[in-house]
Amino acid sequence: MAPRALRAARIVAALTLVGFHLWLAFAPLVSNLLSRPLHMALLLPWLFVFAPARHPAARAVGWLLGAAGLALALGIVAVREALDEQYGILQGPFQLAAAGVLILCVLEMARRAVGPALPLVAVAALAYGLFGQHLPGRFGHPGIPLESFLGALTIAEAGLWGPLTGISATIVALYVLLGALLSAGEAARAFIGLALTVAGRWRAGAAKVAVVASALFGSLSGSASANVASTGAVTLPMMVRLGYPRPLAAAVEAVASTGGQIMPPLMGAGAFVMAELLRLPYPRVMEAALLPALLFFLACWLALDALARHARLERVDPRDLPPATELLRTLPFFLLPLALLLWMLLVERVTPGRAAVWTALLAALLLLTDRRLALDPRAALGRLERAVVDAARQTATIGSVILCAGLVVGALNLTGLGVKVTGAILDLSGGRLPAALALTALACLLLGMEVPTTAAYVVAVAVAGPALQELGLPALVVHMFVFWYALLSTITPPVCGTVFIAAGMVGAPWLTAARHALVLGGGLYLVPVAFVRTPALLAPLDDPWGALLGFARIALALALLARGAADLGHAPLRALPAAAAGLLLLLLPLP
């Protein structure tokens, strides 16, 4: 395809995807077998046609699978009323073959988007559903007829068209669009300018700029990889220019960017999934995440401050700090959409999807001008084109992950494997909560090394969450505990996605960068224990004094732990505060 024709096709596909999801936010009741298959159909070109292919054969297979997936998704929409009357049971060899092709298409979408690990997990779950009746002992199941198993996954709402895909279609796509619109305009400059102003003059200023910028950018993007790519493009060269070791610079950016996935108000796809699974209003999830998110970035800040004394991490050159007038010109491009979003969610109490639409419309209007307040329609069209294409591409990546995770969760629910794993966790832990927490944390880290955060959280909470709830933990505490460890898997070796990205951007050995990331983020691995010890942290509006006291105690523990980690290689005797931090965090009575 000629470059001009390819660009035109991309723009048309992006506008169609964005237009559909904007319409869906305000449409009256829409059948799930209409909205969700159409959502998948609009994702297909971005993974099978527009994505670069290494070999002509891969490109041909992509076109073939894309066409097949599109035909099947549109076919489901066309005959949805007849499929409703089948009650999730396939009829005849054609429907069985079509279901197999549809599942294959979703597996390949996920493989092209995020690699083979998640599709392999899905294949294992599907194989268990098809052949698990042959397993002896407690992990076998009675067997499910092929027509019922595949039918529940492909024409009912137990798999591909389940609640997870609904979240992707009605909420996640809109917030991805919002983040892309903000990134395409002056809001991105505002993130960096505000971060430089707040943190640049402090010790280890360039690294702390990365922390503040990642918190600000993550609050409206919710993507760790996008956070690294966007803020890292500014902060990584700045740190290298000031003499920071390249692996340390990569580690700083990777750890800081990871926290964006839990920073309100957006927090990424996982937070919307959490709200759906818990049946909680999204503002309640925002409230629960606020203090933990502040602890995340406080831990990064404290670790850098302690490390700066030994590593001689310099402040930002005053010449690199933005003038006050430039900052004042760019801040409205960030603050106005943020204020509108919070007003719509917290005051007007509109749905998250509609709040995203109104905020995205404001962000699109702001693309008409720049910090000089000059109207430039030609530049605005270029920014808008970049935003909608980026939004479509990111929506396709996240959507393919969620579709594939839907297969896994559907297979777990249909076979009862989740209940059996819950029983196994309870048996292994001997009914002791600390042991069950350790097993769950390990499972989240291992799973998250191979699959994206949202998928790791969904799968882990489906299999391990019930066990922790049976041991007496509130559901919200369980979900936050699991989500936090799934999030930390992105900086945990040997598969640490954000570290790989940051190290590649700065030309550093990833293993050294990962070691630095573990030192900087060491305290973060203990913070989820605080959710269990101090549940008030997740309910600051219900118990403000308990939440503030718990926050102060954990902040002190993190400060001592950071000091100990920084002193370990230079003054081992002064590393003893790390032990005190652990005691403060884990052993003191509840406030």
C-alpha cells in the first residue's frame, strides 16, 4: 500500500474507532453482542494491517486473520438475536469452526500486541477446559461438552464478550483517547514544566523531576510504557547530561513510570476493571488508590534523596528550568481538563465514560491553540491526527490484552479451576493469612513478569482473591493487594518491561538497570502489607485520622528503609535503620 493511501486508511480507521466509542458512551441500551464484537472488529486493522510485519508471510497471515475476524465479529452482530436464543450452545460444525477461528484470531491479536506469554496462558486455560476431565484428583473436572464450552466463550457473555470487554469498549477506549489528546497538545509540556519547577532545584533534581513528571503524566495516561516513552524522552537525556550513571537513570524512570498505573484520577485499565469486578463506583476506587499512590511516589523520592548523598546526584541546571511565564501559559492545558474530569466524576457524578468524553472534547478544543494562544488550524489538524491515531493504536493493544484475558477468566469460571486453586492456596498456607499473602504476592509477580499488569491482576485476583477473602480480608483490600504486586512485576527481573524500555532509550545494560530499580523500589514491595495491617489507608474519607496516622507511620518506615538501602554499600552499620523500617511497617500495632 502506498504511503499516502496507508496514511489515509489509518486516519479513516482511527476516526471510525474513536467515533464509535464516543457514540457508545451516549447511546441508549445497546446489546452486548452488538457493542463488544464491533469493538473487537475496530481493533483488528491496527494489529493485523497497520502494524509492521517482519516477513511477507506474517503480513499475509495478518490480512487473512484480520479479514476472518472482521467477518465473524460482524456476523455475530448481524445474527445476535438468533444467537441469544441458543443460550451459549453452538449448533453444527460451521459454528464450531467459526468459534475456533475467532479464538485463534484473538490469540494472535494478543501475541502481536504483547508477545506470546499471555496467549500461552490462554491456550493452557482452554486446554484445561477441553481436556481437564482426564486429570486425576482434585484438579480434574467432570467435562464440558465442546459446544457448550466454546459457545459460552464466543456467543455468550462468559468469555470474549464478557464484562472485561465491556469495560474496554465503554471506558478504557475513551480514557486512552483523552490521554492521547492531552499528549498531543501543550499538556505534555506542562507536565515537564511543572515537574522541573517543583523538583529541579532539589538534590538529585533531575531524577526527582522524573518522579513528579511520571506521577502527573501517569495520572492522566495510566500506561507505564507510555509514561516511560513520554517523560523519559525529556528526563533521561537530562540525567545523562548531569552525569548520572545510565543504568541508574533508566531505573529511576522505570520505577517512577510504573506508579502511574495507580495514580488517580485515571490509573489505567486495571482500575476500571477493579471497579467493575467489585461493583463499586469509580470514585471509590480513586479514593482507595490515593494514599497508596502517594506512598509509591514518596518511596521513590525518599530513595533518591538518600542515594544522592553517596552518588552525588546533581540538581538541574537553573538554565534548564522553565521561565515562570512559560509555565503559567502551559499549565491551563493540563489543569483545565483535570479539573473538568474531577468535577464530572466527583461532583456531577456522571458515569466515567461520559466524564471522559466531555473532558476529551475540551482537550480536543485546546489543540486549536498553543502556549502563545495563537490559533493555527493546520497545526491543530496535525495534532488531532496524531492523537486519534495514537489513541486507536493504544486502544488496540489494551483491547487485545483484555479480550485474551477474557478467555482465561471465562475458562476458569466455566471449569471451576479458580475454586480449586483457592482451596490449594488455603491448604498450602495452612489457613494462615501471612503465608497466603506471600503465596499470592509471589504468584502476582511471576504472572506479571509474563503478561501486562491488567491481565496479571485479573487472572491473579480470579484464582487467589477468594482464598484471601475466606481468610477474612475485605474484597477491596484483596484487590488492591493483588493489583499492587501485579504492578510491581513491571520492574521485577528477569522480565521487567519498563526497565527494558528505559534502558533501551538510554543505551544502558538492562540487568544493571534492573538491579538499581530493585534498590530504588525495594520499599514498594512492603507497602501492600500496610493495606492488610491498616485498611483505613484505603478509606481515608471514612476514617481520616486512622488513614493519616497509618500514612505517617509507613512514610517514616519508607524513609528509614531508603536510608538503609543507600548506606548498605558505603556504611553497613548505618544500614540498620532498614531493619527498624521493616519493624515499623510490619510489627507495630494497628493505629
